[in-house]
Amino acid sequence: MRNVDNSSIVTELQNIFKRYSSEDSFVLNDVSLSVKESEVVALLGPSGSGKSTLLHITGLIDSPTEGKIIFENKTVEKLSDDEKTFLRLRKIGFVFQYHHLLQEFSALENVMLPMLITRRKKKEVQEKAEHLLKMFGLQDKINMFPSELSGGQKQRVAIARAMVNDPVLLLADEPTGNLDPETAQSVFDDMLQIMKTNNMSAIVATHNYDIAKKMHRQCSIEDGKLIEK
């Protein structure tokens, strides 16, 4: 994947340490990472290495034991819970290994939900959700419920939901981990193309080296340390 020339840093972790009790070893040990505008960073490592912890800290779901989190040039790790929630809703998108779609809602309604929470007009919300689902090739699936969709289709809906509020930063935790290799490649290629179109930055945790090679940079977590590949 081409190099990113834009020098504007969207998010930065500075000297992050994380452990869950004073008796535990550090899950993250003096980790620093910056992500530029439009840059997609692969985060490699086996299960339990700390990939999810790093994503949760970056997305303000979890707090570091020590260290600083900077988002759009503002220090954010000490914001109130309400301020963090507002920032996540408006600026950060999350994709997880399991789709977590609401079974009682259609694909379209699942994608619309994050925008509806921000109290935008329903017509605007529906048009945006339909546009995203069309970009993922799901224009004929918008009224189907999760039980009627394949695994790859469900994950595309989940990714569209994460992107619907035009986040500055997308955090994806093994987004294709539950899919077969061919479907995983297809879903990721769609996700990457839409991120590129929307100048979206992202950190994508994966154990798939073929997918990681398609990103701008590859990092791994080894013994709590972040290693640039």
C-alpha cells in the first residue's frame, strides 16, 4: 500500500503502560504510537498479546495505568465519562470480531442507529445508511434481518454501522476473524476502499498477514512492547 504523505496526526499514544492490578505484569509496557490522517495501521500479535487492550485505550473505552492519549491535538485520557462518550460517538468508529447486530432490526436500521442517536433528520440518516450499504454491495439486502444474512454480509453491515458517522478514526479488532479466508479478503478490501475514499484513519488488529500487508504500516505487540515491522 502507498505511503502516507500527510503529516497531520489524528491520534497519538505516548508512553502507555497498562496492567490490571499491581500484582500483574504490564500488558502494555511503554507503548507509543501515532496515526496520521488517512493512514491505516495493522496491529499484529497472537491472542492475549494486548492488541484489544491497545485499541480499547485508543478508543477511550479503557484507561491507561500511565501515559498520555492525544486525539486531534488534545489530551483526552482525563476527560469525563460523558466527554469520552461524546467523542467516541462523533469521532471514533469501532468494529469487532463478532458483528453485534441487533437481531430485531433490519440491516438498514442497524446502520442508521448511531446517526439517530446524534438526532439528525431521519431522511438524511436513511440516505447515508443506504449509500454505505450500497458501497458494500448490499443494496438488495437493506431490509433483511441479521438472521437472513451470511457471515460476510453481517460483518459488512457492522462495518457500515461503524462508518456511518464519518469517524476520524476507525478501530477494528479482528474484523474478519470469524470469516473464511476468501470472504475475509473480500470484506477487508471493501472496508479499505471505503476508508480510502473517506480519508479515514484506522488501526486494525489482525492475525492475518496477507491482510496486514495491504495496510500502510505493520506493528506488533511482543511482551508488552510495540514493534514496528
